Amino acid sequence: MTSHAAHAAHDHGSHSHEAHGSHDPAGHSHGPGHSHAPPSFGKAFAIGIALNVGFVAVEATYGVLSNSVALLADAGHNLSDVLGLVVAWIATVLAKRAPSARYTYGMKGSSILAALFNAVFLLIAVGAIAWEAIQRFGEPVPVAGKTVMIVAAIGILVNGVTAWLFASGAEGDINIRGAFLHMAADAAVSAGVVIAGLVILYTGWTWLDPVVSLAIVGVIVWSTWGLLRDSLTLSLAAVPPGIDPAAVRSHLEGLPGVTALHDLHVWAMSTTETCLTAHLLMPGSRPDDAFLMSAAAGIRERFGIGHTTLQVETGADTPCALAPEHVV
């Protein structure tokens, strides 16, 4: 079994690619990374955390004074969002750490763990909210509807602004998406609380307060479920959403000189970067560095996979031990 390889430095910002030829049996090709580093949301995190800490204090205080479980529930949820923002922020910082001898990918995977933590923590928090709301059905208490409306209206502004800060990164990074979803859901929930406060003010229907709390739970669970699913699959090294493994296999098998493919793996290095490894069977061929660099570039351009490792085998010697489909 033989192999041939080329190495290309990742492109960060305006840095140019630098190719290094290599010829050894364990060689591989590292395709170019993203054309630029993911945007930094440090300022967005700082502003979002400050706004929400202040609002939690106000909302919790008036929740107690007005006997509103809806306000207290929303305050608890906002507090969990503060923790979620802190965890997400720490993950973005850790993801920028340089690789080490022990952590050869650096700490990039921390962004996946942060997204998973946020999803799980949020679902646990809504369980407590639901329990408190159900208890209020049996023991209704007077609710100051006007106070509820005013405080919740402030929440719409605070959470809306914070969500807007993360909107630009919500599509390409599930860690940022987690922060965005928390804030957007909070804004919608606060709007619901305003409506409930208005109705209570004019009708005296105190049972509406726990009903709104349960509606809050439904909104949070609905918005968090996709985050939980995606972060869990990425933490298990599954193929990231949006990448069709069959299409990747077909693309590689269509490369010039490739007759077979095995040991194909596609997984997330972080919430923004994807890796690929594969063994290409190319009988009688000795592809040069240009072939490997071109193959890696094609994978990046078509599938957004920036870290490609390819091993070329001629099949002339001992068969590859990783060739059988059931072997990992």
C-alpha cells in the first residue's frame, strides 16, 4: 500500500497559501481552510450579557412584587440565557487557541460542547418553569397586570436588541445560533407576557398567568429542539447538517484515476469547520501534489469542507485493513 501527499497552509484573511511537497507512506493532503476566520462576536456577547443581567434583576424584583409567575419564569429563563451567553462566549475564545501536542485540533470542539450545554440546560430550566406554572393553577394569586406589562415590554427591547447582535452569525455557527435563538425566543415570550398582562388587567383572569408560562415553555422547547439535535449529532462526530455524504462519495469517486473509495469520514471539528478523510484507490497511478491540492480545493468549494485529508493507495501491495465498510 502506497500513498502520496501535499500540504497546504490554511488561509486566514489575506494570508496566501503555501504548498509543501511531501512523499511518505503516511502522507496526506490538508485542503485550504475558510477564506477568512469566522467573525468575532466578543462585543455582542459583552453587550448581551450586560443587558440581560440588568434586566433579570429588574424582572425578578417586579415578579415578586406583582406576584407574577410569568415574570419570574421569564426572569429565570433570562438568567439561564446569561449563563448560556457566558458559555458560548468562552467557547468562541477557546476555539481560537492554537493546537498543542495533546489537543492537536486546538480547542475548536468546545463550541460544539457549548451549544450542547446550552440546549440541555435550557430544557432543564423550562421543566422548572412548567412545574411552577402547573402549581399556580391549583393556587391562583392576584397578579399586577400593569406591572407585568411594563416589565415585559422592557424585555422585548432588551432581548430584541441582543438577538439582533447575533443574527448575522446564526446561519453558519450553531454556537452563535444558540445565543440568537435564546434571545429571539425571549423577545417573543416577553411579547406574550405583555398581552397576558393586558388581558389580566381588564378581566381579572389570573389563571391566564400560568397559561402564558406554559406557552413560554412550549416556545422554548420548540426553538431549542433543533439546537439540541444538531449539537448532539456534531458531538458524536456525525456528518454536519447540510452535507450529503453520498454526494461527497460520488464526487471523490469521480476524480480522475480513482477506481474505488473507502474509509470515508466527514465530521465537525467545530461549529464552523468541517473535516474529511478518505482513502482513494488509484491502481498504477502516482498523483502529484497538484492532484491532491485540486481535490481538496474542489471539496472545499462544493461542500464547504476546509480540512481534507486524502490517502492514495495503488492496491499493488497489501490490501488496506480499513477497506471493509464495517471497519472504522
